[in-house]
Amino acid sequence: MMRSLTERGNESFGVGTPNEVLACDSLPRLSDQPIDSSAVVGFNLNRIFAKDIPQPLYNEGLRLVFEGRIYPTSEVPDCKRALSRLEKSDLRLRDFVKRVDGSYAMAMLYEKQLLVARDLLGCKPLYWGKADGTVAFASERKALWVLGIESPQTFPPGGVGSVREGVTSVQESDTRGPPAERETDLDSATRRLSELIVKSIRTRAGDLKRVAVAYSGGLDSSVVASCSRAAGLDVELFTVTVKSNDELEHAKETARELGLPLAARRYSLADVRAAILQALQRMEKPNVMDVAISIPLLWASQLAEEKGLQAIFMGQGADELFGGYDRYISAYQRRSPEEAGRMMTKDVLNLSELSLERDEQLSAGTKIELRLPFADKELIRFVLSLPSSLKIGGVEEFRQKLVLRCVAKLQGVPSSVSEKPKRAVQYSTGVDASIRLLARNAGLAPQMYLLETYNHIRKELLKGSACTT
């Protein structure tokens, strides 16, 4: 399993059993160690910050692996913070998930049982499955494929699981549903939302002073950029595209108006072809829209990493929260504001499956960490409590995502951004059109082109695993 995840982390490798913990700087050396146990936890380290340390951690009777961050971030290793909180709560894992804000997946051995958990919003991916008497959990599906688990299940966000004496239990989050709608006016909602976005960015920035923002010149990324500056951070913007067009010039002009430095890079059709392979390898989902969205994310992360930054902020989740998709507008206009609100709430509660897992997997294994200000529990509960009329203020484009547009104006974002109609990143960058061109050149429909590429990647992975096991 760990061999299949070396792209996710390859700087140290550790395993823990109820009786011992072993750590090596290479998998062959670890494979030479005798491991005799029916229960094992393992960890591949990808060190982004100096505080990131080899795992598993251990104390009397406990072996812990923890992937992710606890917010607010600090200089203390997150795995040590998790261990400390678990010890203080007497290992009540469900209480940990409810009370600890963060983006994480974790597993531990304790008192002859394996315990696993995932953060409440599902920002970090986690999958599980059974095959031939084995129960396994992993951060990516490929680590389960190599065990013969062909159709892994997604572990529920906020869920807690246990395996003890052959009995497996997976409990979903028991948190309450959406909050009741509150009465408020647009000005009050705007001020409070602005405060919450800035607060979310501060908790995710920790002791960092310099951060990257993936920037399109659109509303969501401009709000993230302006709020990051309001949080006291040095902000650098990163824009990627396949072709020079009006959208690229718009991003350059609005970055100048914001007074923030912008790095832009243009990519070729050959770059798109290579990025498709990377995207499919990382996110394990051969869907045209997901691949087209993920490639600009991947490029922006790589470009920011080249510039020496360690964290990149993105605006994912804003469309679901504030009504940025046509389907919400249609429901608002043809049915009712209440129906549009119900659709948005459902999508927000499914953000992990819709986008968070995909986006985390695209950045995993790089030397820059993806952080999402809109994926914040307090912010989400506030936005879900707002009436739909403050989010979808009408069917006119300049009133869609109304309260977020007002935050942009409050933060000093130029009107050329705050009033700009939405254009999805896969179209504005030219990536979607490039995928379709590559498929046409291959004589295939776009979906079939990606599916054939994906199946080849999976076949090679499983063949390599069989040869090296």
C-alpha cells in the first residue's frame, strides 16, 4: 500500500503495530524489517514545513498516524497536537472530530483495535474497503486496489471507524443539520462575512507571512486575495492559461488595480497532455469536467511552488455557498428562492465528494499545501443561515452571489471584478477546449479519451505492484 503512495510522500516511511514502531528513509529498507501483526498503520512523509516529522507517533499502548493540519496552525507538529488532544480526551475520537477544527485523516492502534477518523468537512480524502478477510483504509484508492479491493468506498466526512476482533464499524457524523435561517440585512451580512473570511485565512495561515493565491481575475479568487491581505499576509497571485486571451489580460489589469504581484504562465497543448496524465494519476477520476478543473489548479500550485511558497489559497466552495451555478439561478427563477436554497445546502454538505477530495489529491505530494478559506465550519454555518435572497439576489448576473460581491466592494476590489459575470476556470483558461482537441486528434470522444488513459494508468499501477510484491 505504501509503495503505491510514494507520489504522495517519499521522504520517510513508518509502520506501527501494537508491539513496535519502525521507520526508515526508504521502502526497501523497511520491507527488510520483520513485521508480524494482524493490524498495522503506515505513513509516507511529504515534508512541506520543517515541523513535519516522521510517523507513526507512539506512547504507552497507542500508535498514531495523522495526515493534515489542525487550525489555527502553529509551529508544533500537527500530529503531536492531535496526540496531545486525544490523550486529554481519553481517546474519545468522536469528541475529537466534533471539537477540533482542521483538515485531516487519521488512524491509530489502541487496545487491540484499529480506529480511524476524518475531518468534519472531508477536506482530506479517506477510503476503505474489504477483501479476502482484510479491512483497509487509505488516503487514495490506489492503495486499496493493490490489495484486491476493486471498488473502495468513501469514508464519510466526520465519520469514525473501528476494527476489533474482525468486526468493522463505520459511524457517520452525528452533527446537526443546516442551521435555522436568520433574519439579517445585506449590510450586516456583508460585514460579518468579510470578518469570517479574514478569520478563516488567519487560522489557515498560522505563522506564515507569505502566501500564494490562485487567481483568475474573478470574484472568488479576488475576495480570497483581498481578505488575505486584510489578514496581514504578503500575497502573490498566480494565473495560468493555455492561450493568451481577454481573461488573461483582465487578470493582469485587476492584479494591478489590487496592487498585488502577479505571476502568469501560458501552457501548450503538449503541457495539457502531460497534465492529464498527472491529474488522472493523482485524483483517480476520469471525468472530463473534473480533469479540466483540476489542471489549472495543478499548474497554479506548481508555479507557486517554483517561486518558493509553501501554501496556496483557492476559492473552492464559493459557488455552492453563494449560488454561483446556473442550476441555482434556474431553481430560484422557475421554482422558488427556498428551492434554490435547499439545492445549495445539499451541495455544500456534499462538498467533499464534489470538489474537496479532488482538489486535495491534485496538490498532494507537491511541496505546497492547498488551503481553502471557504471550507471553514463557522463560515459555512453562517452562510447556510442566510436567506437565499442575500446570495442569489436576482437572476441578473451582477446580483448573483450578491453578498460575496458586497464583500468584494467592502474590501476595495475593483468593480471590474466585483460586477464581472462568472466564467468557469476550465473554459476561461482554455483547458476544456484543449482536452476536446486532443480527444478529437485521437479520434475519440473526450470522455472515452480520458477513460482509456485512466485505464492504462491503473493497469500499469497494478502490474507494477504485482511485480514488486
